[in-house]
Amino acid sequence: MCVHFYFNENIRGKNKIYITDEQMRVGLPGLKEQFFLPKGTTLYYETSYSEGVQIYKIYVQIVGPNLPLVEEKNKNSITPLYGANPLMEDDKDK
């Protein structure tokens, strides 16, 4: 399976975006499995909260077999990944 990040002019509309100017570390707190969004990835702003948290979307194009889809059980809940920007000093050599 091959995963590509892509940009679609029709999706963007008048949304605010952020284009990463360096790699961004992404993962779930407490888990060792993390990955890096490449420099130049477009993040689409969705909302922010008073605690200082901002929510962004990324769009991923997946080439290969269709993924098995299921109905969402709780449509009012999301499980976001956590990003760190800028990279922590110990991430920059990876």
C-alpha cells in the first residue's frame, strides 16, 4: 500500500492553512510509535480551544486496495494524534 499526501483545490476553499517549514513529529502521548510529517505538508485549520490546542486536518490519498470502512460509533468524538512543532532538539537528527 502506498500513501501520498495531496492537495485538492476544491477541498481547500477559503480555509486557513499552515504549510510545515520543517518536519513535524506526530504520534499519541505515551506511545513510542511516532512518525514525521515531511516539510511542505499542508495542514488545514479546523478550530482551536482556550487551552492553547489547535486542530488541523490533513488529507491522505491511499493508492491500493480499498480500506474496509465501518460506521462511526460516536460521531461526536475524535482521537487526534499529537504534533510537536517545532521539532524538539533531539528529533532534528532523525
